[in-house]
Amino acid sequence: MSDIHFGTDGWRAVIGQDFTYESVHEAATAIAEVFAQDAPTDLDDVHLLVGYDMRFEADAFAAAVAEVLAQRGFEVRLSDRPIPTPGLCCCIALDEQAIGGVMLTASHNPSAWLGIKVRMADGGASPSTFTDRIEHVLEAAQDESRAKTPSGASRTDLDKLTAECDCALQSLPPSSPGSRPPQMVDLVDQYLDHVRASMREFAPPEPVEATPIKIVIDPMFGAGQELLAELMREQEVEVVEIHAERNPGFGGLHPEPIPPWTDQAAEAVIEHGASAAFLVDGDGDRIGAIDENGNFVSPHRILALLAQHLVEDLGRDGRIIKTLALSNTIDRLGAQLGKEVEVRPIGFKWVYEEMLKGDVLIGGEESGGIGIAQHVRERDGLLMALLLLQMMRVRGKTLGQLVNDLLDRVGTMYYLRRDLTLDEETAQRFRTDLVHSSPTQMAGRPVREIERLDGLKLHFDDDEWLLLRGSGTEPLIRIYAEANTPEQMTAYLDAGSAFVQGESVS
């Protein structure tokens, strides 16, 4: 039995190692049980939607999940081709009979990984209260399995049993009597139509001329390939698309729209004389951008630009929600716009919870996941790229010029994240002991305030800060820092790394 845990956004594991047909069957069975607990007594008119991205065997794993859900009695609709996570979320939200869905994706993780995300009836991320129940069902099933395992069974016997389970699951049996087989449906076109409808809703008050423009699109070998390019061409954009073919190894890239994985998109901008590049991660819910000079535009600045565009160009109102690791430039801009900025723990599920309360203009996280509740209560990298294009045209400026205007307004701060892969003992010491400590200084600067909303965040003067936390999706300790100079930023990162590893800091 596998050790399955749902972290910041779902369960992820290495394909063939912990992510097997057996473990996926376990997870899907538990997911079906929890959905059934919340569903009406009669499941005949209740839908669950299943989608998958471009990863190795994601389609086969999705079919296995769909079969398990169907055997539980749900009417299951399985995407007939790869679909971005926001696409599945939109289709769930638009289906009045859908009570949720399951997405087979490992998002931005390296190509060897696959995972499962669970989505609720409005398309939003499953809250921890829901995934905790899934884990409880899994634990109960594991306890029952241990009780039934013969005490004298050898390791060879158990390995043989596991192999037999894997073979059986790869050739799944027909649905149980009374259940209906999953339906293969076109969810992608439905999603694209919803994106188009959202863009019509976000049209500026005054018509804007579609000036000639060339944009590089990089779906990073993921589920957004061809889709964002199609939407851009409809906006009369000349598109150069790269990394838009099936490649389970992602060409050696990690499908995460941050440097160094954005370098080839930056080269394409210069090579083709493009005005910008827009990138989306492996499942299309995160956005990255490159300006006309080949410079990376961070998610912090993208969120600030989009908030500025929504308020000043489109006349929208509401709160701005940011997760803990996002730049303080968002707070500075919010004060100038007269909009409340609220901070939540890392993970878009916390932004989702604020969206449920209403009055949210936009919400985002440092990884590039940005969402607008009026579209769907989920991140959508494709929609954000279209809105950035719209802002460029409304203001008649390049992406680089928009960034410069923003920095002139709120000031320039320097931000970086460093990931540490530590031995289990060191990582555990941080999670259990150091995260509760109270250092009075770090990198030669006195600590003004300590925040434990998610990990350990140290605040210094002049909006500078250092955050130390364990990753919710990978076996890493993440170190984040923001400062007013690159030298001080690096000093915070070095001091934070030493602190996590138990070394003395000054």
C-alpha cells in the first residue's frame, strides 16, 4: 500500500515508483468514497469529470481513475484529449450536475512525476478539510489491508501480489453491474469557449485597435500547446509557438515558467523580434512572461500589472489576495490603488477560500498561479496571458515599458527563491524545531517581526523579508527573500540556508 498524501495542491509521486496503477486505484477509490458521502443519495444524475495533461501515460491513468469512479456509481465524463487544469475546472463549474472532478497532472514538477488534483463543484481546489477526509479513508483501507495480510507472508509473496494487482489494473475489468462506463467527451472546446466569453466580459470600456504584434508562445510541452496559440491568433496576433509537441521528457525542461526554464523562450523573442513571450506550465494554470528585450517578468510583477489593469483600465473592484511568498510591491500598489491586500498561506486553495467569501478582484501566488473568480475559482495561465496582451494594447506600450512604469510607481525590489534538498534528518529538524525558533537577527539585520502563517517568515525594515518553509509538493526546503538591493537579497538567502542546515548565522 502506498503512502499517499495530498499536499499544497494534490498528491504527486514518481511514475512507476510510488505513482503506480495500484496506488492510483487506492487514491481514486478513496476520492470516490468521499464524493459519494457528500453526494445526493441517488447518483444517477451526478457527474464527475476527469482530465489529464501531456505526461507519460497520463491518459491511461486517467482512464483507470474514471473507471473506478464509474464503478462507484457516478456518471463520469472523461476528456477525449489532454486539457489544462483550468479547462477541467471551467467545465466542472459550467456543468450544473457536476459535483467535482479529478485531474491527472504533476503541474510544474519534472517529467518523471505524475499526480492527482481534486476539484470541487465550482471548479475550485479541494480544501484541506476534503483532502484530509480522503487521507482518512486511505488510512482506514491500509489498516484493514494490514489486518488481512497473513503474518507469515514473505516479501516475495507480497511483491508478487502487487505485480498481479498492477497487471489487473492495467487491463481494467468492465464496470460493475448497474454502473455506466465513462463517457469520452470534448471538454477542450467547451473550455476555449468559456475563455472567449470571459475576455468579452473583460472588454475595455472603449474599443481598442488590434495593432500588429508578434508573440512567442511556450506551453513547455504541456497541455496548453496549440490552445493559447489559437486564442492569441484570434486576437490578430502573429504567433511563434515553441515546445508544442508531445514529448514525455519535456525536452529536458522542467515545465515551470521561471528561469532557467524560460531561457529558450527569451532566445526566441530576440530571434523573432517579438514583443513578448507568454509561457504556461505543464497543466496550464501558471503563467510566465518575457519582455521584448528578453528579460524575465516575474509572477510578482505580472500579478501587480494585472491588478493595475483590472482597476485602472477595466474599472473593476475588490480585494487583492496574495500568498505569503509574494512580493511586498503588491502591498505598495494596493495602497496606491485604494484596494485591500490580504495575505494567505502558500497554495492557491487558500486564495480559493477567499474567493468563496466574495469581493475578490484577483488572487495569486509566487509560482505564477493567478486567478479571477469571475472566470473560475482557479488559476488560469491562458486567460492571464490574454489579459496582459490586452493591457499592452489598451496602454499602447510594450511589456517592458509596462514593467518600467510599474517600478517607477512602487519601487524596485529584488526577489529570489532557493530550494534546498536536505537529508531527512536535517529537513525534519527544520520542520519540527527550527520553524518554531525566534531569531533576533539574520544577515546582519535585526528581525522586526516573526510570522508563522506558513513556515517561518522574518520581517525586516523597509519591506524586506526572509521566508523558510517546507515544500508541500516536493521533498525540499524552500528559502525565499526580498530586499531593496540584490546584495542584501543574497545575504538573506545565504543566512537562511545556513540557518536551516543548523549552521551559525550573523
